[in-house]
Amino acid sequence: CWGHIHERMHDEKKTAEDYVRELLRIPKHIKILCIIGIGYPAEEKPEHRKEEIMWERVHLNKFGNRLK
């Protein structure tokens, strides 16, 4: 899972980049584009059944190219 940071706002006054920079103590000379979350899940969850997938929201390789 990744989160877009570049050119986004954290709140009305602070950019997401500045917020992450302060939180993780990242030096100012490093540009933060995104965050990738990795680790271990806090809980086990069952897989989704194929019948539950909203296929109308799934596109293949480009928007508008429906998978089903």
C-alpha cells in the first residue's frame, strides 16, 4: 500500500511532505514523493470472495478497459 505525499496538504497550513518530514525526521534536502507501508498485519482477515468484488470498478491496463 502506498500513500501519495508530493504536492498534497496535510491540513490547511502544512503540506503532507512537511508533516512526514517532521514525523520521520527526514532531512530537508530529500524530496518525499510517497510513503510505502510495509510490515505485519495487526489482525487476520478472510479473503474476499469473487462474488463480492465490484468488477465494474476494475480496469485492465487503462481506464475504461473493463476486466469483466
